[in-house]
Amino acid sequence: MKLEPIITEKSMNNAKEGKYTFRVGRSLNKIQIKKLIEETFGVHVTDVKTIRSRGGVKRTPQGRKRIIQPAKKAIVTLKDKEKIDLFEESKK
């Protein structure tokens, strides 16, 4: 089962509020995603929101075709005071 964290500026801001974003396998439903996150990171999930993006074909600036694979994202909300260490910002 595919589970990959998405590290962007927006997802890092959401992580401060206890909402973590992952790219997941397209065949997983919300219950399976919740179970996978809880087993992998040892946290308690309170809510799962999913977003499906269609695949397609885009053109590069050189005029070549580029195939975009369909994907599914999950935004997971954890219980209060719980966090996932992957999304912690390093202090410089």
C-alpha cells in the first residue's frame, strides 16, 4: 500500500494545526487510510478527507506530451496534542 507524505508550504502550515497530507494508493478508502496511518505512526486519527485528481496529458514548453498519472491525496486530522515527526520544521 502506498503512503507518501506531501511536503509543501501549505501542508507544513496545515501540520501546525494537526492536519497532515499524504499521497495514498487510489484503491484505498477512508477507513483503510485511517488504519494505515494509525499503524504506521502510532497516532489516533479523528478525520480523513480525500481528494482524487484525474490523470491526463500536458504539453511541455518544448511541445512534447507528458502523461500525468492519476493520484489520490488524503488530509488526515489527528487527536489533540498528537503529531507526526516527518512534518516538523528544522530550526535554523
